[in-house]
Amino acid sequence: MTRYGEAGPGPEGSVMTVAFELRGQRLVALNGGPIFQFTPAVSFVVECDSQQEIDDYWRKLTEGGEPGQCGWLKDRYGVSWQVVPRRLIEMTKDPDPVRSGRVMQAMMPMRKLDLAALEAAYSGG
């Protein structure tokens, strides 16, 4: 963590940057103050291998935040996330437009993604 000094532009002693690691990826967050707000134009994607993993990330990230559509959410700081099953990416890239289309139609009304329901739509069930 670094802090602003006398030269600013933030208040002296306030946090300027915080380095952290997320799933093996090193990231640095910059405190841009009230001028720069979070928007859904930038989001973090968490690819999950199971419904249990989806449920766990969803629960933790929406705590104090708000759920959105199609696996999107905002955490308690206003940062946008997408919690998606890794399998969804494969299903939506299927060259058969009927199969991939069924998956998209199933996903659109969902908030937290339901892997079993997406798989069922994919297989035509």
C-alpha cells in the first residue's frame, strides 16, 4: 500500500494505491477519489467449475452489494463482477446456433447463473 504525500493530489496520508492478488493475478487499485467512479464498463470475470463455486462467489461478492442480470453483480464497493460457469463460455461458442441460442435465452432472465438449467437448455431439455 502507498499513501499520498504532501504533493497530493489526495489528502496527505490517505491511501493512494493498494496491491493485491486475486486468483493468482497481481492487481493494483488506485484511489482516484470522487472524480473517478466505478462503472459496469469494467468488470472482473470469475470463471467457476461448479454450481457450488458459483454460489460461493455470488454470496460473498453480493454481501453488501447488489445482484444484477446474467451473472453480473456489484460488490459493496460498487465494482462490477461477472460470476460465470466456465462451461457457459463453451456452450455459447457452439457452432450450432440453435444450441447456443437456447443457452442465451435461458441465461437472459437469470440473476445468479444456474449451471444445471444452462446445461439443460444446451442439450434441448
